[in-house]
Amino acid sequence: MKNKGLLYLLLFTLIINSYYFNSYAMEQLQKEKLYSISAAAIDGDSGRVLYEKNGYDERAMASTTKIMTLILALELGNPKDIVTVSCYAAKMPEVKLGIKKGESYYLSDLLYSLILESHNDSAVAIAEHIGQTEEGFAKLMNDKAKQLGLDNTYFITPNGLDKQDKKSFHHTTAVDLARLMKYCCYDSPKKNEFINISQTKSHSFTDIERKRFFSVNNKNIFLDMYKGVLSGKTGFTCDAGYCYVCAVTINNKNVVVAFLGAGWPNHKNYKWIDSRKLLDYILINYERKKIIDRNYYIPQVNVHKGIEAKKINPYVKNDVEALCFDNDKIEIRHNICKDISAPVKANEPIGKLDIYINNYKYKSIDIFSDITINKIDYNYTINILLKKIIHIK
């Protein structure tokens, strides 16, 4: 009995140590091992935050801004649109393509300039074409941010140059930036076009009059440094420091990481080091697990005022999976009444399953009825009475 007690104690100690080891590993990664002032990793499917270090702090975002410029241009513009360069756009500071006032370009060509080499003049030319003015485009950017639930993000410029107005300064958070990239790569109706541009190695083009020739090359070297990178965008300003955001799909795992303030000169490689460390950590420690399958049991539901059948067997139509850490607490809440009234139709929703991971609402899915139960109505009641009368006779 003494040895058995020692065995139980050993097992208990191992479980506790495992829990604290994982917590400690996460804490060490957060506080010591990442150079970035702010960092975040999210699930590319749900947007759930898997890791954050000062992830909700508002900071300048530099040229990572341009992923919003690109996705809006793709969603609101036409690649064949002709963009005429304004004096204001032509005067943007380096890094720039060198377009001149009065020149015209196809929108599609300027999008490659925007993302591959992060040209500030191209960004403004695109913004003025889509939003009429830079201010008009900034409104579109902020409206989109609000639509996506990026509550701690504020856009002033389409290129990410440091700027402040009466309301606030040009900023985001690591979590918001990651969620914006999630939208661009996994949710937007233009996600394929976004990824294709982001992954292009080089692109050559001319102005509309074919007087000038340009060739732009992809500066996102992380595409070749890490397997499974779908898209990424760098940035740097004096206020922001080095920044980076990227989306990765590998082994059926979709992960987005974002970094703000990842060092200042001469530390431009810190963002690559942080990206590799955080992605390695997430991809090693998080596994895709099936939380619910189509055989998931839901207790029967009583149906009142219905014809014939008195109970239904609720069911779900689809499996639910999630990226999970070993110690994640998963809770499934049945949001359905135990008693309902007819009519009920087969294969129509009668409630929901709310799935929580570590008290975060991960997803809600519909619960369906397996059969149809019609409501007792006037005609049914008359028919029953007639049958009883006939039976009595």
C-alpha cells in the first residue's frame, strides 16, 4: 500500500510539473526569448489568440499597414483600372517607386510595387484612386477595421508612415495586426489574389504610355526561410521599429504571427528570429484536435403541442476541430431548451452548441431536429373528435 501511495504521488507530481513546465515555457517565451516589444500568434481559422506578449498595446505599425491597402484595393478596385499619379503621391519619401505626376499605371502593377518593395508613392496613388483622397481612403481603412473587430487600430496613411491627427496616431496592436492578416489570407473573397501577389518573386511593368520600365522584387525573405509561409509584410519607421506579420499553413494548421517593435537599427534580423521562434513554438505545442463530431450526443428534447411524436433527437451536421495546447480547457455548453413547442421541422436549427476554450468563446454551431413534428391545430382537433364520435356509435 505504501508503494502504491508513492506511485500515485509520483504520477500527481508529474502531472503538476507538466502543467507548470508548459506554463513556464510560455512565460519564458513571452518575457525573455522574443526581442519584439509586442507579439501575437493566433489561430488562422478562428482568430483565437494562442500567444501574446503585450499583444493589446497600441503601437505604430509602419508598412505592415500596406496589407490593409492591398486588400481594400483588391476588394474595391479592378486590376485593369488606370491610376493617374498626383503631385502629392509623387512626393512621398523613400522607399518609393519613383512615379511622376501625371503618369498613369494599371492598378494591378502598382499593387506589386506596394507589396513586393513596399513603395510609399504607389500606396498613396492606389489610395487616391480607390478613395478619391488619402483621407477618403483612410476612412475606408477604418471602416474595414471596425467591420473586422479591430477595435484598437487606427489608420491615417495608406503606407504606414508615422502620423498623428486630432483623434489619435497611426497605430495597431499585435493581436489586431494578426487578425487583419488572417482576414486577408483566410477569409476575404480576394484571399487568393492577395496571396498570389504576396508570393510573387518579381514583377516587371511599364507606365501606360510605355515610356518607363520597372522591375520590382519581393523583399519578404521569410518566404524562403520558413516552410508554409502564405504571405508576409515587413515594416520600419523610427516610431514603430522593425515590424512583421505573416500567415503560415502547414500540416493542416493555420497560424498567423505579428510583431511590433522588433528592434531598431542595427537589429533588422530580430523579426526573423522572433518569427521562427514563435512559429516553432506554436506548431510544435499546438495540435489540431476534434472537439465535436457528427455523433456527438445531445439529450432528447421534449416537444409539446405536437402531433404524434413527443421527443426529438437533436444532432449536429459537422465536425469541429481546433488548434489546442495540452492544457487547454474545453467546455461545450448546450444552448437549447429541454422542452419546446411544435411545430418543429426536420433538419432545421433548434438551438446551438457553444464551444469555449479557456473561457474564450471559440465557436457556436447549430443543433438540428431529426424529425418534423407538426403543431396540433383546429383541423387536427376536429378530425380527432370525429373519429371519437364514429367510434362511440
